[in-house]
Amino acid sequence: MSTTNEDEPARSSSGNSISQNNRVRRLILYAAVLLVVFLAGLVPMWWTSRTYVRERDAAQASLQVSRLQNSLANAAIDARRGEYEPARQAASDFFTNLGTEVARGGDSVFNEGQRNALRSVFDTRDDTITLLARSDPASVDRLVDLYTKYRQATATTPAR
């Protein structure tokens, strides 16, 4: 009889061990299922977010191109109306912002071909600003020519 009493603690400890192993397996299974469910929700949201980020970046690039174009158009319109000081300021802002954007290189809203075409716009920067500072009516034609060059250079969509 003494053997049955001695075997009982061994059986109960092996029973606890089996029960504990089952709990650990069940816990691992629950964790794996939870991970799969989490990833099933995360991946589509991440993909959608990534799409929206691309669309936002494209819209911001297009907006920057339009802002530059509007700045130059404002300068031409102001000069045509005889308001040379606002035209000079708008032209100066255009050249400054364009220079900053072209200098960004690969991070620019312009692709390489557009940046090369736009570099020629800077050739007349000083003369144009000087004509506007002197309130010279010839500055209107210069600004219209610059506007045309800018539109031609940016006619292709930026590569992003």
C-alpha cells in the first residue's frame, strides 16, 4: 500500500505538468491567432495610408508648381497695371522660391529635365528686377516672356 501513496504525488505532478503544457500551448495558440488578426487589420490600413501619402505628396508638388506660376503671373499683371513695386516683390519672391526648389535636386517638385530648362530663367533675373525697380514698361514684356518659359518648362508633369 505504501507504493500507491508514493505514486500519487508523482502522478499529480505529471498531471500538473501536462495541464501546464496544455495551458502554455493554448496561450501560444491564442497569441498566434491574435497576431494574425492584428496583422489582418494592420496591413490594409497601412496600404491605404501609404496610398494617401503618395496622393498628398503629388498634390503638394502640383501646388508648389502652381504657386510659383501664380507668383510670376501676379508680377506680370502688376507690371502691366503700372504697379511696379508689387511686381518687383512678386518677381523677387518667384526667383527666390524657384531657386530654392531647383537647388533641392532630387527632392525637388521638378524632374531633371524641368530643372535644366528652368535654370535658363535665372539668366534674366537681375535685369528683370532692375527694370521693375526703375518702373520701366519694358519689364512687362520680360515678365510675360519669363512666364511663357516657365509654363513651357513645367508643361510635363513632375516625376515623383
